[in-house]
Amino acid sequence: MRTKFVVIVSFIILVSIYESTFAQCNGSIVLIENGLVIDGTGAPPKRGIDILIKDGEIKEIGKNLSITGCLERIDATNLTVLPGLIDMHAHLYVNQGSSIRNQRAYLNLYLSAGVTTIYSPGEYDPEGTLNLKNKINNGIIDGPDIYTAGPYFDDISSRIPWISGVQSVEELEQKYRQWNNKIDGVKVYTRITENQLKKLIELADKDELLVTGHLNSVSASKAIDFGIDGLEHGFIGMPEFFDKGFTPESYICQESSLDVNNPKIDSLLYKIIDKRVFLTPTIVSFKMLLDDFEPVTEWQSFVNDDLLSLLVEFENSNKITTEVKNCISNAISKQNQLLNELKNRGGLIVAGTDPVIPIITPGFSLHREMALLVDAGFSPMESIQSATNNAAKALRKDALIGTLEVGKQANMLIVKGNPAEDIKDIGNTVIVIKHGKIYNPDILLKHSIKQIGNESHD
């Protein structure tokens, strides 16, 4: 019901906002007037603020701006303006049960929810992702700005059959050289060796590329010593907390019995903070496995009928035991304690979702991740920063995005309500602006109906 209500309300607001000005000007100059602004820096929200956008950039911020000439005016009275959101563990592929495929439909879903930037730490079809990225950059199709790690880097023994692993450091370097000029970072997977990881970080550092990891074969502590930049899935992905030998059931249950007061954990927290390593906990990707998980939206409406049947069949054949579900619930609780401790000590935590199945619907799932961070003990403002300023810093793009400041890209969303008081208001998206271009989220969603599962299209 909440989704339907938001759609109706946003449609009414959009009509009243657009009808007087949008037919008259070409849209290169936009003035947002009288909004409640959450700028992403952590500063308190400010009321009655105007924002002037020109040529895709924020040119002026203040009260009662006096701007004349032909421009588009957006009345943001009783609305909140925030920086465009950043999903730091996004993907463009879907596990369809019997196959995997990149999804063009994901782009509209991200954008409709105000996610104007995504970082994809590994793709099933990295060339296809680059193709979509280039088309977005050239204005051929709409979508969020895509930063991508290209293919996964793992040992030949990778537990994922479709990951093309390497047998040696030399082969790793050869693979890296095929991609380093196309990508924005690299992602290592669970069976990478220590020597392979050390070499990869050495190569990536020379090219100023991010290195993140979903670890198992190398401990988080050693990876940090080698120079890794980010740890995927937060503390749940740290192998020093469980015995050797990787199965999802084994590590999640060992994590659930973790003693958070263990001195070794305190030492690890210090190292994470000292080396400015960021964590992407992806709480929603674990929470969705539990019986009490409420879907982030009416996700079935975006999936075509054939894929929906396959997903139901896949879910029925991959049931999780009650014991493992209890382990997941306990592991999330332990992770939340550690995330709060890390955050309170000044650690860098960013929001990401890992939406490789449609129930974790792109865009909407980032809203849920932000709410789950609040449930974990973050303030709404801290949660907002995890998906804006913190994420931009982790991505090394904080000079361009992540906050509403003069000179930065005009990426923002306008919502009904005040997410600084109720984080769930982040989902009441009324308008999305990316590089100064205005998007109606209802239209983006309409174009996404029954599109997940279709062949990629332009």
C-alpha cells in the first residue's frame, strides 16, 4: 500500500510542479525553491533553501535566490532535497535460477529510487556492463552513473563456476592488463591466494584503482596489510571469524556465535580505521533470507512471467533450514554491534545491496539498507551519509558527488517527508535529478513493468 500511495502522491505533486514552467524552457537552468535541504555533510537540515542548477552543475545555494530569465522552477515547499544516492555494492546481472543475464531494466529502477551512482564490484557480463555504461555516458540511454570493477578476480579453484579464475600470479597480471584501462576498480573473490592478492593490489595502486574483496582464503587483517581498500559484506565476510573451509552455512553459523568482546576484534577494528578501509555490510542481502523479511517493493510487477516462475521454482528447491536462519539472524545482530562500534570510532561504512535476485529490487533495496542501518543503531543522518558522502569518499569521487555543494554535479532526489526524522521517507521519491536532467520516477517505473527477465534492450 505504501508504494501505491507514494506513486499517487508523487504524480499529483509532479503535475503541480511541472505544468507552469516545463514547456517553456529547454531545461539547462533549474531553480529548486524553498526546500528542506539535507546536504549529505552531516550538517543539520536547512529550511527554505533554493538551489540553482546550470549545465548539470550546482551553481548556487541559499535563501531567496533572485534568478531571472528562462529557467525551470521546482517548488520544493514541504519537500526534502538530498544528494543523489550511491549504491556501493550494485550489480546489473540477475541470477535467474537456470541462467544469469545482465538486466537493462535495472537501470531505470536504480534511477527511479534516486540512486544516481552505482559501484558494481564484479559482473557476470563485464563487457555488457561497459556497453551500458558507455551508452549512459553518451546520452543514448538513461541510467545511473556506473563505476565498475569489471570481471571477478579469483583463483582457478573458484567456487563460482562462471568466474574465470587464474592459475598463477602471471596469469592474474595478464588478465588485469586486459581490463585495467576499462574499469574503475577490481574485486577479489573467496579463493584468491595471498600472492595473487598482493600482486593485484600492487598493480591496481599504480593505476589508482579501488580494490575490494569478498574474502575467505585471505584474512581481512592480511588483506588490509596488503593495502585493500574495501571489505564487502562487512564483518560477515571476514574469514578470521571462522574455520578454514568455505560454505555459506558454516561461516554464517560460526559468525553467529562470535564473541564481540574478543581482543582480536578490537585489534582488527583499529586496523580498519587506521588504514581507512571502508566496509559495505549489505545487511539487506542477509535479511532477505529470513521469514520476517518484507519485500522492498512489489518486486514481482517488474519481473516477466517466465522468470517469475523460474525464481519461484529456484526458491522452492533451495530452502534454508531453520537452524541456518537462526544463525543468519544472530550473525546480523553481531554484525550490527560491530558496525556501531566501528562507526562510533570513526570508521567508514557505506551502503550497498548486492541485488542479484529481483526481490532485492535495485534502488528500493538501498532505501531498505538505509533503514536497516538505522535499525542497527545509526541515526537517520548517519544512514543518509552512508549512501551519499561516505560512499563518495570510498569511491574517491567526493570532489564530484555525495553532497549538495556549489561546483558539484547536480545529482539529487526530492522526497515527500523528512528522512532526517524518519528514514523511511527516503522512499517517497517525487523527483530525481541527475547531471541537471529531471526525471519523473513514476515514468521510469512504468517503463520497468515486466522488464526484468527480458533480453537486454536499449
